[in-house]
Amino acid sequence: MQLLLLAQAQSSSSQLIAAFKHNPTFMVMNMCCSAIVLTIVIERFAFQLSKYRVNSKEFFAQIKKLVTAGNIDRAIKLCEASDYPILQLVKAGLTHSNKGPDEIDAALSEKLSELKPAAEKRVGALWSLANIATLIGLLGTVSGLIATFAAIANPALSQADKQRMLSNGIAEAMYNTALGLGIAVFCMITHIILHTRAKAIQHDLETTMERTFNLLTIQTRN
């Protein structure tokens, strides 16, 4: 059984190499597409995990204690400890805490409009890349089938050459289809994960903005 599986694996590898040598154009295009996809996915996951690792509830609890005690300057310094978006948003409200509710709301809204798009930046491109990879795979499939039919219809070729070109053409078609669909599925799965995380991050920013506004307006009245 193991020998059979090994033989099948070697046969598949040889067919893939033969298909790649026969017409590598569309496979190379999809490999370039997959490299772009991996770059976006790794960069987005790294960004979301590094920039939004602050627990907003715990951080806001510390800010609330300082603001309630009248230590606005210490609260601002705490926000300046890092460039995390949550800290930047709260700082935007704290720096306008001595002004009216309208000014505080305007400062928070402006900062929020700057921070929200960054959470979902380039995530939408994954859906487009999924379609592109599928279409490139389809072009490779059509190209392989055209080569197959051309080999069958060519009377100048020997039976052995026809058999070889037929095998290469079918392999080219199938591997292009598999590669395109594989990239597309990966794009869709990662898009769902990253998009869901981005929406949760944006919701967290909006919630923090509301908490900061309510805290500062109540504190101003007191």
C-alpha cells in the first residue's frame, strides 16, 4: 500500500513538472498572485495582533480612575506611552477635556474616522484576488485543453507524440484549475477571518469613543 502511494505521489510530481515545463505562464501568474495574497494576509494579521492587543476595558478603567480623581495630565501621559489606536483615540478626547461637549465629540469623531479604515485596510483586496486567481486558473485550463485538441488533430505527429502532448495538456489544465481554486479558497477563508476581526476592532473603537465622551462630559458637569 505504501509503495502504491509512493508511486502515485512520484507520478503526480512528474506530471506537475511536465505540465509546468509545457506551459508555465498561467501557473507562474498564479504563483505571483499567491505571493501577493500571503504578503497581505501576514501583514494584516501582524498589524491586527500587534496594534490592537490592548484590552480596551482594562485600559479605560485606569483612565476612568485618573479622570475621576482629576489627574487629566497623568491620563494623557498614560495614553502617550504607546501608539496603539485605542490610546490615541482616548488621548484625542482627553486633550479637549477642558472644552465643551461639542468640541470633545468633534475631536473624538475626527480621530475615530482616521483610525477605523486602518483596521480593514487591504482586507477587501483578498476577495478580488480570489476572483483573479480563479480566472487565471480558468485561462490555464482552457490553454491546456486547446493544446490537447491541437495535438489530437495534428496528423503530422506520431501516436507517441500525440499521447505525450495529450497527457501534458490535460495535466496543465487540471493543475491550473487546482492552483487557481486553491488560492481562491484560501483568499476567501482569510478574508472572512480578517474582515470579522476588523469589524470587531472597529466596534471596540466606537465603544471606547462613547465611553470616553460620556466620561469627559459627566466629569465636566461635575
